Amino acid sequence: MSARFVPVSWNSTKLVYDAVLLAGIALYIKVFLEVGPRFQDLTLPLSGTILKIQAFGTCTFLLLTLILCIGPLCRLEPRFLPLLYNRRHFGVLTCALGFVHASYVMAIYFSASETPRFVALLASNTSYGQLVGFPFEAFGILALFLLTVMAVTSHDFWLSFLTPRVWKGIHMSVYVAYASVVLHVALGHLQSTDNPVFGVVVAGSVALVSGLHFAAGRAEVRADRELAPPAPEAPWVDAGRLADIPDSQAIVVALEAGEKVAIFRWEGRLSAVTNICAHQNGPLGEGRVIDGCVTCPWHGFQYRAEDGCAPAPFTEKIDTYRIRLAGERVWLDPTPVGTGAYVEPVSIPEGV
């Protein structure tokens, strides 16, 4: 699936994935509209529009929480990787729900304004110098803007046009969007209610997202330390035992400069490529060799193991490295041969 601007077809897995996601959202909205009034701290019943504002707003917040949990969960447990393949669908739907939430807000609070609705939204509260009564709407606008930018640029065309580094930087703003949503809620709804339910949900979300990222970061640091080669025999480094490399899979070697190299065992041979996928910097070493091609576990982008080139008609390329086999030990030259450079695979002797 190494593609530039070719649309990705919907297979059965994607259809099931999207159907489950849409059904979950519809079920949440339905349950909230029916059960939500029981948790309100008001003596008078809320209007249907206000309930919809809360339903779509909370659903947006919970989906954004799930989006930020997928990455660290996949680092901690590879079985969550199927959720990562279509994380963009999560993002686009979250943005759409945010717009629905905002449209209901504009309809009930600013539709009768004598000034244009968006002007009224920004001018109705300008108390930026105080905590209580702070214009929390500004954080909601910022979050919705960032989600929109990420949704609009989610297609691979923008990934190629902007370059992976710039594209990734833009989509890392999801953390800013999440922080803005938390502030939007904390300075808005949580200041106007005595009901602790949603406050507990928000606090739990922040704790969950922070805890998972902290745990994944610690696991990554620990893995890097375990992968660091012992006292290298310059310029080659001891990459480990051949027996530790599963068939059609790889071991990942962390070099002193912070780079990582994936050494794959495939069809009785060994090849080494950078651990970074040219698509979205995915961890190639966690993927597999399929039909002679290293396949990224994130989005299925493929590269020939011997030269790091995507199979025709695609043009992506990654760095390749030289390796050698000395008995049961695999040795790696830490200097890349080049991007898309052919390196003769090392044959594994029979019986080894």
C-alpha cells in the first residue's frame, strides 16, 4: 500500500471499523439524550437543544481522548495496532462532531443577536484578565480550528506535498487541541455546575492520557537502553544474536547518535534498513517482511529489503545499511550506505 496520491480502497476491515465507530457514536448520543437529564443539577428540565450541545460536546471530548490514547497503547501492546491503521477516521469524525456541537451553540445562544453571530461570540465576553468568567469560548474556537486543519490535511496528498516532517508537525497540534478542549470545559461548564460527574470524567481523561504517554515513554527509554550495543568494535557494532531475529521479522538496534536500524531475517537472508518509514515515521522494525518487502505496521507502506525502495510504480525510498554475520553474532555498520542503495543481503548458512 505504498502510495502517493492513490485513494485507498475500502476493504472489509475498514468497513467494519467505520461501521463500529459510527454505531458507537450514534449509540452514545442516543443514550446521552435519554439518560443525561438525570444527572443535571437544575430544577427545570433542559431544552432539547442544550442536551444536544452537551451530547455532541462530550462525545467530541471522549473521542479526542481515545485518539490520544491509541498511540501509547500501541507502543505498550501491539495488539492495539489495528486501531492505529484508521486513526485518521477518528480525527475526521471528531472534527465533524465538534462542528455539530458548535452549530447548536450558535443556534441557541447567538441566533437572536443583533450583531453577526460570530462577532457576538467573540465580543460578548472579553474578561481575559480573570479566571472566573474567563472567555472559555476562545479555547473552543482554537481547538475546532486545529481539528479542522488536521482533518483537511489528513489525505496523503498533503503528506507528500507538505513533506512528512511538516505534516507530522501540523498533526502533533492535536495535543494543543486537547489542552484547549480541557480548558474550554474547565473554564466553562465546570465553573457553572455543582454536579461532579463531568468533572470526574475530565480529570480521568487527563490522567489516562498523561499516564499512558508516561508509561509508553518509559517503555521506549527502557527498550532503547536494552537495544544499545555493548562496547562496539569500531566502526561496526554488535547488533545481537542471529537466533533473536524471528523469521520475516526484525530486531531494532539503537545507535549512539539516536538513530535506529531494523535488521530483518527473511527467506534465509539478512538485510538492514532504517527503522523510520518514509510515510509517517512509523517503526518499520515492528513490521514484517511480506513478499520480500519490509511492511510498515502503521499503514502498510512497503520497501524492498535489499535496497529500501518501494516496489514500482511507487517511488518512496529509505536508508539501507551493511551487515555481516560472524558465527551467531550479527554486526552492523552504523553508517548508512544511502537512500535506496542496494546492499547484497547476507545469506544465513544452513543449520544456523
